[in-house]
Amino acid sequence: MEKGKGIMGSGRRWAVDFSDNSTAPSSRDIPDPPGFARASVDQDDSTVSRQKKDAESNWKAQKAWEVAQAPFKNLLMMGFMMWMAGNTVHLFSIGITFSALWQPISALQGVGKVFEPYKDNKVDLLGPKLLFIALNLGGLALGVWKLNTLGLLPIHASDWVSSLPPAQEVEYSGGGIPL
Amino acid sequence: MAIRSFLILFILFFFSSLNPILSLYEDQVGLVDWHQQYLGKVKQAVFHTHKTGRKRVVVSTEENVVASLDLRQGEIFWRHVLGSNDVIDGIDIALGKCHYPFIRRKYFESMESSRWADGVGIFSSGSKALKIITNLKIEKDNIVIIFSNGRLNAVSCIDGEVLWEKDFEGESLKVQQVIQPPGSNLIYVVGFVSSSLFEMYQINALNGELLKHESAAFSGGFLGEVSPVFSETVVALDSTGLILLTISFQNGKISFHQTPISNLVKDSFGPAKIITSSVTGIFAIKMNAVTIVIRVKDESKLEVVEKTNHETSISDALSISEGQQAFALVQHASHEIHLRVKLAHNWDDNLLKESVKMDQHRGLVHKVYINNYIRTDKSYGFRALIVMEDHSLLLLQQGEIVWSREDGLASIIDVTTSELPVERDGVSVAKVEHNLFEWLKGHMLKLKGTLMLASPQDVAAIQSMRLKNSEKSKMTRDHNGFRKLLIVLTRAGKLFALHTGDGHIVWSYLLQSLQKSKVCQHPIGLNLYKWQVPHHHAMDENPSVLVIGKCGPSSDAPGALSFVDTYTGKELSSLSLVHSVAQVIPLPYTDSTEQCLHLLIDADKHAHLYPKTPEAISTFEREFSNIYWYSVEDDNGIIKGHALRGKCTGEVADEVCFDTRELWSIVFPSESEKIIAIVTRKLNEVVHTQAKVIADQEVMYKYISRNLLFVATVALKGSVEIGSVTPEESWLVAYLIDTVTGRILHRVTHHGSQGPVHAVFSENWVVYHYFNLKAHRYEMSVIEIYDQSRADNKDVWKLVLGKHNLTSPISLYSRPDVITKSQSYFFTHSVKAIAVTSTTKGITSKQLLIGTIGDQVLALDKRFLDPRRTVNPTQAEKEEGIIPLTDSLPIIPQSYVTHALRVEGLRGIITVPAKLESTTLVFAHGVDLFFTQLAPSRTYDSLTDDFNYALLLITIVALLAAIFVTWTLSERKELQENWR
């Protein structure tokens, strides 16, 4: 997750501005290298920008898919941690289980934010989003399953009756051996 | 890998900190527990003579204790507690080779052995000894002559060998006195044959040779005891109790001389009783409340020297010099006692006359013993040891009480508890609040101790600070409910309030209703009940207790009630009842002033309601049809259940009297089963839940009923001592009986087992202890009872939505479907008492408290007595906490609650919940008293007393400082980074 964000953020920062308007030779103090025909570069400007746009959206889509798949690694990691923690209730296993529950939930809350950088008219984000959500739900399910194996889910009758006070008796009797 | 090993280490650490530690550290002894040693009512006291240089007195008591007390402080120098079968009849100090007291005790029929150990020679002989003579000598050996059980024995002082013996058993002689004239080697044995023949034997003390045997008949017959007045003269009463007989047997010739009492005193007070004393020439008679001291002049002339209405006690004679005998006379006058010491032959002069102010709550003087010492001016001084009506022991010297011992506390009959007052303005609070400096100093010391910087002096100071924590003996209620009053009723009819903090006596009160009076000759204290337990709206009332007693041992003796305020120790009121008290049933209802309703059943099976207020009656009548009672007739082997029928009819008609009718009865076959133990649940026990969750999330519903009775019966042959029957002819049957319907819910037979049975009932289980003849070992069994009819409540949704009837009131007439689970285990000790810990909410796991034969209290986790234990529990069962099954219950030395102490003569263990759920208060009583706090699952809900707040404070301050320092450092570094 962290990684994905990193990619996305830094991608923005160092993105090369292909639309750099340096076509005017006057703005350039450095003369064109010999043999360089500016016209050949400048030819068909619109095609170039379209190509550029395509490349960007492609790149965005690719990145979005990458981001959407990121929780899978997390899932594996969590699974390993859970296996490490064992099935007895103690501080470590509870900590791991609750982090396993908390991470997908927080990720699901921020679905929009995660995919915001890749928002583009041409990019279809539905697929990556669905995958992202599905994977996080999978993580959540794993957490719940772990919770269950720890016996912390109140799904048994015993969980609901264990604090029921004894029933009152209508009759009262006392006595014993005569004093 | 590193993570995993770290994890394992972490888990190990975590678990090791969870492991329960039951034992105490050495420096924790006395922090929450206290132990007090007592003796019981003194029966006989013998002073060490001043020649031996010891300032001690040896006493024997009704609790079968022999002890040596220091005369300066009254502290116990040594003490031996004999078993309840070893009744001490007398003690004496034999001079010469053996300086030790001789104890005569009922033991076996014949002379058995003598044992020399620990400064006491215990001489086992027949029952009811009468006399010990110790000042005889054969060559270098001192001999001791003991008369007991119709037999005269002479025992060597060196090795306890029997030198000679003389049997009077065969001659149908009822021996009254064994007299040894001072300075001679003769012994006179006098007694009656039938009721009118007086016999005298003269025996040579050195070899047991019978020298003379005379007898004479007296037509008037004899009454009661005889009192020796001279070495060859005794005084007796005729059968009417109106004529005094002076019987002289000088030179073997028996002569009677009659003196009607009416000749001595003008007005008659009815039949007299002789008070025997060993004082030469003096004896006393008692007629009703009047005591008459009579002097015998010459052989037959009687002369009244004193007639008094005051209660009088006369000590035995003390020979102070050649031929001179002194004795003490103690008279009781309202707030004072008058002590006079006189010479036997000179009534008119007093050697000593003192008046001592006496606390009224000690009652009358019962016994007096005197001892002399030589003052610096070579004159005689006297000290008197007196035994009071409340069984306390006091030493008087020079008109002052030098020390006193509350030995009545050695015979506690019943115990209850009371809360202390709430702390507020006007309530006196002990000096607890000390200044801040002291507080800081204390905590600095503790800190030093924690950091191991303390010097030995500091350690000692810390320990004494912990022990003397004045917080624990404060006279107000505390937040955790550790401070309470233990209200105890003693056999003497005295109430004591003991503070649970350090065991000091807060108040004591001698109950007038339990004192001998004209209407009530032999009052017996029976039980203590909580009468008023104020809480909620009745906060301003003081709590009070109800003391129930009765006159005399018979079942139809009228009862007596007393109500005592537990804050002040004053009697609020007392009632002497017209009816008897056979049963007391505390009802679970209270009136508007929080007085608990009690139902008293008399011998005619009428029920009487107390308090007798209209409000109580209306409350009672609302619940009238739901109240039942049962009686267990252990002699006939019948248990009967009764219901109430309506107001009494006939001559006992009364607003608060109700007739009862018999509903059911269970008759045990008298030839094969005899009831030896019954146990019910404690009335005030709180059960947290009705469900028990077992492995795999399954639920079992406990059968929790207040109306369950555990009954143990044994075969008639098995009801005797262990070892006298074969396994085939002995069995033990355990029953669980519903006391409302009389239904037997469970019955189990243990073949080849026998009593005594000790049992404890709690929640849905009963644990009992008995002897297994086949295995030659003691066993403990557990029965758990579960309600099967509730078992099908398995629908989670119904339970989630609360659509079940598990908590709705139930009637016992709805047929319960119960199953029981039981298991038996061997147990090493024989047991004197069993109790179970109890906590306020009943959540904390339970421990059994077992009073062992060694007079210690052992805490045994209930988990060891779980009928679901198996040899190889599954993983799920192990997680549930089931211990693998073993054939015997483990005795872990660290789990003795009494640690190194012994509660001598242990009789009962009482547990009281503290307000803190984890903690229970335990009070064990016998001859000694012991109190402690227990946390069966450790104190999970509080910090320990010695928690170091100063350390915590310092840690927090240090952490804050560290945060501040690192913050400024990081700020600075960031600034530098930015400048770079």
C-alpha cells in the first residue's frame, strides 16, 4: 500500500513535461546540434500530443491495476503473521488480528483517494477498484476468520448465556437438624 | 527467525507472569493475616513454687489445653492442645525429680502407658480422676498417687512406672475423697456404698498395703459430695439437704454428728449444696443465692462465720509456712470484687484485703487460685488468678489487674460479620492521616527497597511500616470491603466484635439472656443471625445481630432472643420466649427498616414470625404459600417436609404464630442407614451465572437451587470408629434432596466406605470427604448437578434477542430433569472442616478450604475436583482448564493458607466476601483464631498494597523529562538540517 502511494505521488513529481513548448528557436540559447532538423520534430504536433496522452492513460491504467493488486501482497503477509501468532488468545495474536481487520477497513474507506491520481476520462478505474475492494474484503474475511479461530466471535449459544443469572425460585425452604 | 524467537520469549514472559502464585513471601506474613492464641476456660491452675524460681502458672482448661503462662505478662510460655477425647481431669506439679504437671485424662479403660515429652508427662489412665498426691518419697524417687476410675495408682516420677495399684471398682464403692494427712505416709479413701453406707479405707502410701477398712451406716442417706475439713474428718449432707453431717474416722472409728442447718442460720433457704474446699476446718454451703461459710471447731461443733448474698468463691488452701494454711475468698459486688486472703485457723484476721474494679462484662468470679511471694520486707504477698464467668483469666496483685486474657474466645459457637460505619464527619477515625512528609519518607524508603539500595535497618523499617499500617485497623468502612467486624458468640454467652484488620476486640458484651438466672438455670447460646443489615434507604440505622439461645439442653426448653447493635455493642432488647426454638429459618425478606424476617419453629412444629410487626406479617402473608421448612431427625433417620397452614389455633393463638402441616417424609431404613451429615448451600452465596461453558463452545446449565440438601448416611455398623468394621459391612450413601418437594434428585452409594463425612455445598456442586475402607485411604468425592431440561436452548438468535425463559422464575414443582456428574479422588489428610471461598459476585473461581487434622487450613483449587477430568484431556479441554486426572488430590505445601501457623483445635472456617470481587476473607476458629484474605485467582482487580506509587510517579516524571529533552534536541537538529 505504502509502495503504491509512493509510486503514484513521486510519479507526479518527476513527470517529464512532454508538452514543453521549446519549439521556438529564439527561446533557446543553445543552437540545435548539427544535423538536427527541427522541422522533423515539429511535424504533426497534434499526433504527438495524442500519443503522449495515450501513453499517460496507459500508464495510469497500468498503475491503477498495480495499486489495486497491492493488497494481495498484504494478504499474504497477514496470512503469514497469523500463522505465526497461533490460535491461542494472547496479546500478540489479538494485535495481529485487529490490525488485519483494521487495515482492510481503512483501505476500503479510502478507495476514492487511492485511485484519485489515476482518474482520467479515458481510464476505466472500475476494474481496479473492484479488484482492490475484493482483495481488501478478502483481507477482512481473513481477519474475521482469524477472530473466529481465536474464538472471539459470539456465534455460539454459549456466548450469550454465559452471563445469565440463575433463575429465581418461587418456593423457599429452610430448616435442618433441630437445635 | 529472530522475530519468531523473540515472539516465543515474549509469550513465555507473558505466561510466566500469569501463572498463579498461591504462596506468600516471608515478608508478607502478618500483612493481611493475624493469629491469636487462647486457652479456654481454666479448670485448674497450679503455680510454680517460688523455690523453683520460675514465675509461671500451669493451667488446664475445658478446651483440653495444658499451658504454662508467664505471671508477669500472661503470655503463653508453652502450650499443649490435646484432642477432644482427651479430657484433662486435673494437673499437679510433682516436686523433686519431675517438675512437670501431671495430666490425668480420660483415655482407655485401663492404665495404659506414660509418656515423657516436651516438658509434660502425660499419664494415661481411666476416666474421671479425683486426686493427685505428689509429695511422697521412696528413697530418692518421688511417687505420684493418682486416683481415677475407682482405682488408686502409685506412679514413679522417674520413668512413669506403676509401683502399686489398688482397685476399688469391685467393691461398689463410690469414692468421694482421697485424703492424705500432711506429713504421714497414710492415705484415706472415703466413699459411699449404695446411699447410706459410709466406708473408709486406710492405705499405706508407700506400698499400697491396706491397713484398715471400716464402714458405718447412716439411715438418713447422703447427698452429693463430701468436703474434707480435717485429715480425719469430712462433712457431708443428708439426703434431704437440710442436715449437715460431720463424719469423723479417727483411729479407724467412724462417728456421725448431725447438725441441722436451721440451727446455724435462722431462716431457711431450701436444700443446701456443699462447696468442697481443701481448707482445713472451713467449708461452705450454698443455698439458692446465699453462701454460708462454716468453720468446724473441734470434731463436731459447727459455727457460721459468714453469710452473704454475694457470689463467693473460695480458693484451695495454700500452705505458706509450717502448719499454716492460707486461702482466698473472692466476693462479687456489682462493680467491684473483694479479695480477702485469710489463714485457715484464724478467720477473724485478713492477711490481705483488696478491692478491684471489675468490668461488668466479665460476669461473676467462677474460680480463684492464690499464690504467695515474699516481698522485699520479708512479709508475704499474695497474687490471685481468677477465672470469670465469661471464661476470661485475670491476675490480681496489689489491688490491680496485672493482666487479663480473653480466653472465652477459645470456644466460639457461631460467627457472623457486620460492616463498619461509613466514614463521615462525626465518626471517630483512628489517627491515620499523617503528614505529607511522613508519606514521602515512607515511599522513599520503599523506593530504596525496590531499587535494592536499602540497608538492613531500612529493610526492617519498611517491614515494620507495612505491618503497622494503621490503615487496616481503622474503624470505618473501606473501599475494598476488607475492614469488617467479626461478631462471635462464645460458649460463655459473650459476644465479641473483632476487627478484621488486626483482630483487636472492638467491644464485648456479656449477654444477660444467656446468664444463669432463676428462670433459666442452664442457658445455652445457639446461633447468631444478621438481624438488620442497613443499606440503601435505611443507611442511618445501625446494623444489629440476633442471638438465639435456650434454657437447658432439652428440646422443649424455652428460647431467648437478644438483639445487639454491632456498632456500639449494646443490647437493643431481649426477649425470653414462651415457646421453644427447634429451628431458625432466616427468610429472604426484609421490612422497610431492613430488619430480616426470621421464622422460629418450636418443638410443637408451630412457626413464629419475628419481628412481630404488622408490616412483617403482611410481607410474610404475601409469601405465605411459598414458604416451606424441613426437619431432619437424625436419631430416627427421618427427613420431613412441612408447609404453613394458617394462624395458630388453641391456647398458643397469636398474631405471629402459624400452624404447619406435614407434606412429605423420607424414611431411611433404620437398620442400614444412619444420617451422619447434612449440608446445604450458604444462604448468602451469590452465583454469577447459570451456564457452564465447556470445551467446543458447548453449554451445560447448572442446576442451581437454594432448596437442595445433601444428606450422607452410613450403615449402622459403619457409624463407629474407623477400623472396627470390614469393608463388606459398611457403606456410605449420598443423597441430593429437594427440600420443597421432597424429591430425591440423586443417590449414590459408596461401598466399603464410612464416615465421618465432612461436606461443603456451593453453586451446583457438593464435595464430601469420607474414609474408604477398601483402599485404606481417605477419599473426596464431588457431585455436580446439571439441569438437562434447559440444555435445548441452543438457538443463538433467540438468545441474542432475549426470547428465552432461562431467567424467569421457576417453581420446584415443575419436574426438573437433572443429570449429575461425579468423581472421587484419594486425599491424604483426615479433615476437621471444609469450607469454600465466596466472593461478592461469584465470578472468581472457587477454592476449597480444608481444615486438616494438623490444624492447618489448606486451599485446594476447585478445578482439582472437577468431575470432567480425564486422564488424557483433549486440546480443547486443556484450554478450558481441565487438569489431567490423577488418583489423588495434590497437596501443594505453598497452598497452606495458614502458612507456618496452626489453628489449634480447629472447629470452623468461615468465608466472607470482600467488596473487591477477587478477594474473600477467611476466618478460622478453634482454640486459636486465624484470619486472612485470599484471592483464589489472584488480585486481578487491584494493585497490591505494597505497590510503589513513588516509583510510578518518578517513572512518569522521568519519561516526561525524556520526552521534553528529546523533543528539543530533535527540533534543533531539524533546524540545522534545514540550514544546511
